[in-house]
Amino acid sequence: MTAPRRVSVPTPHGPAEVEVRGVRSARAALLLGHGAGGSTSAPDLQAVAEVAVAHRVSVGLVTQPYRVAGKRSTPRPPVLDEAWMEVVRHAAARTRGAFHGLPLIFGGRSSGARVACRCARPGGAVGVLALAFPLVPPQRAGSDRVPASRLPEIDGAGVPVLVVQGERDRFGVPRASKASRREVVRIRGDHGLKADHDRLRAAVADWLERVLAL
């Protein structure tokens, strides 16, 4: 692995920041986004980054502009997606992109997993890695309205998707679907995915090898 470096990427919503972990003779690149109010230092994201590098996949850990600015309140999905797509364009650019010419895999945890799914098709991703996907939002106190499932976001990716979910995730666990090319791996733990990193690493390693062989 080459020495990690940080790159600032201008977006319409302020600068995003990407920690680039490049691999010599890389086969692909994996862009990973953080959860709402979180950071790319989350243990599951760090574990996945290590697995990717070990399998000759360069990694870009993407910090959204609102977090770069020190804010915790998550913007609306279109704002997140627009910033993500600017990072994708920058990463793939011929003259300055760290990942120019490489197949791109999008990924992230929680809110970042949603962004990865929504942007996969327009961003030309070859696969999506969704960690702790928040399938059903919590019901608001005092409301009789049942929150709608976010499964259409996963199905809309249009590429192979691996969902790694804690079996006690309070947001629910999606089902696997051959028709949608969606694989689901349930591991010990909850939404934080901190209890079983061995299983997490194994699942990601196996999936990466199969996706990159397509």
C-alpha cells in the first residue's frame, strides 16, 4: 500500500475530504462513506478498508462536506448524493483522479450505505457494499404512520449488493434476493457492527473476489 493521503474535493455544498489508501497494481477502487453524524474512523469501515487493501483494492474513505464543517445534522438525500457524485467524478478524473481507470465499488455504513445504493447506477459502480443499512426508520413518537421501507434504494442500485447487517439491528434486516443480486449476511451484534469483525471481514473478502471476477 502507498502512504495514505488526504484529498479535499470541492462540491456545491462545501469541500468533501477523501482519505486515499492506494494499492500498487490495484484491481479496483472502493469508496466508503460514513454514517449520519459519524466518521470514517468507525470500526467496521476501518475493517473493510483493511480487507480491501489486502485484496488489491484501493480505498477512498469519504467524509461528507457537512461533517468536514463540523456539523452533525444530516442533510437531505439529494445534498448527500450530489456531494458523493462530485467525489466520484474527482476520483475517476484522468488528470487528477487517484482511481482513474479502475472499476469503482461504492460502499458505506448506515446513511453512507444509502448514498452508495442511490448513486451506484448514475456513478457507474460495479457493486455496492452496504454495512448496517437502515432498512426501516424508527416510528415517530405519537404517530400512527408506519415508516416506509427503504428497500427500493437497495433494489435501485442495479448492481450486485452485499448487505452486512447485525442480527439485532433495530432498523431491521433486508432479505436476500437473487433477482436483485442482493446478498445479505447476518452477523452477531446490532447496528454498530462491532461484535463480529471476523465474520464481517470474511464476508467482504469473499464478495469482493466474486464481484471482481465478473
